[in-house]
Amino acid sequence: MRKGILIARSAPEDAPIEQPAGDAEARSPRNRLRPLLNAPGLVTDSSARPVGALGQSLNEFQAKAQRAEEIEQKLAQGQTVVDLDPTLIDPSFVSDRLPSTDEAQQRLVEAIRENGQHIPILVRPHPEKEGRYQVAFGHRRLRAVKELGRQVRAIVRNLTDEELVIAQGQENNEREDLSFIERALFAHHLERKGFSRLTITAALSVHKTDLSTMLSIVARIPSSLIDAIGPAPKTGRRSWMVLADALKGKAEIKKAETAAASDSLMTLDSDARFAAVAKALTVPKAVGGPITVKDSKGRQFARAERTSSATVLKIDEKVVPAFGQYLLDRLPELLAAFELQREGTAS
């Protein structure tokens, strides 16, 4: 994790915090606004404390204001790791991951349950929603902590959109837990959002040529097919390039989508699903050359082509009319004779 991105410069703890200009009442605890919650500060004048149900409601609000003040003090003192309510945090505006398996997410939940959250997430104050935050990175940790009903440890930074996506991409690069296709999709989403190639290469730490390859692959593979396959963490760039090259037209895309939608693939992991889709698009190699068959007069009446998975026989019925139907009618008989012969050989 690059410290230049994540760690704010700490001010000395004994350094005074400069107060904004204004009259004394504006700076008093009673009327001061909380920047994080846009809420009034605590009421410290005992004569002004309310009673009854209204008092209870306001006391709860004051507790929230107290929490905001604590966060502000830590940030002002350079103590940038704070505990936040995960329900106040929204995801990044650019997705960088395909949906992970329930098993993988559960492992993270159990790890945090047993050992705690050692690595904080990075958030910024939400640019559009007052009192909320937006994740730069740490989405999976946020979901895990939220499931456990705990506060999330976070670093709060003021980030522009460009700074957020660069931090998001670089943290993923250093953790090395995003697959090739997830990185390529992240680049694609950033381009769709209008970010420059310079920003995208900085976020992914890739050369512009590699970025072009990523974007080309995503552009040629339907998003529905990528979603069906999943992140495929063990499948690299070359394999995805071969798949993109194989999707030459509508027929190939249809074949790939049919294979990906097969019930049998749903039980496989993501890399196995990729392999199954790629296999469905593989053109079988011919075994030897074509075979021609001639009649007693030397006329060619049949042509056969064999591959590793099929044999195709073509009958020229201009030479031998109705022979094709004659052969089809006797295929069951020929198969029975073949199986009987094979059983005899095996015994």
C-alpha cells in the first residue's frame, strides 16, 4: 500500500488547531456545527437541557454529535484510522470486482471474527450525500464487518474522483488478488466514466499497450458471458485473448453463451467454467486428410472427413441415387454388428 496515498501528514499532538473567524457564540459548544454530521454540538449549559421524551431524543442526537467530534479530533491530530458505522458507507462509483463466491466471502468473515480487522479500508466523505462516506477500497472487508455487526476501521481522506480510482486500483495491484479479467473490467468501467488513459494506466500500473489489450478483450466479449464465467483467478491474459478471438460472429457468441448457461457448469468453479466455454468454441482438428470412396467403375460416390470428435460422410446421390437413404435405414443394423464385434474382441 502506497503510504503517499493512504496516510495523511500528521500534525504534532500539542499543536493548536486554528479556529475559524467569527464571534465567541459561533465558536461555543452549544452552537458549533459538526462538519461530519452537519449537526449542532453538545449542549453544555445545564439550564438548557430538555426533559421527558423530547430530552431523550435530543440526548441521542447529542451522542451522535459527540461521536462526530471524536472523529474530527482524531483526524485533526493526524490519527487517521477511525471506527465508522458501516451502514453510513456507500460503495465506490466504479466497480472493480466480479461477484465473489459465498465461500470466499465467508472465509473473510470468519478471519475477521477470530482475528479482527487489521487492515483499515479507505473512504472519503461522500461528495453528494451529507454525513455519509464512499469507499475507495476495502469493499469485501466492509461487507464482512457489516455482517458481523461491528464498526469498520477506516482511513478518511478527502479525495477527488481521480485520486479515489487511482488509490482503488493501486491497492488492488499491491494486494494482487484481482484476476486479469477483473482488472480489464475495471479499466473498461473507468473509460466509460470518462477518465483519461493516463489516469487509468496510473490506477492499474500498466503500460498503455497492455491497457489497450485489456480494453480490446472486454469490448469483444459480451458482458453477460464474462459475468457467467466469473473472475477466473487462474486464467490469464493469453487465454482471454484466445477466447475473444474465437468469438468471431453471432454463431460463436451464441454457442459460448449456451455453454455458459448449462446447468452442469453452475457447479464448477470460475476457472473450470472458462475452460468449458473455451472448449465449446474449439474447432476439432482433422485426423488426416479427407477419405474418398469409389465404386467398381472408378466413380467417386462418397467423401468422408474425420476429426477427433466426429466423422462426416457425404454421399453423391447423382452417382448412386437413393444410396444415402439405404445407408441410413441400415445404420441401426450396422451399429449392432459393430457392438457385437467389439464385445467379442474385448472378451
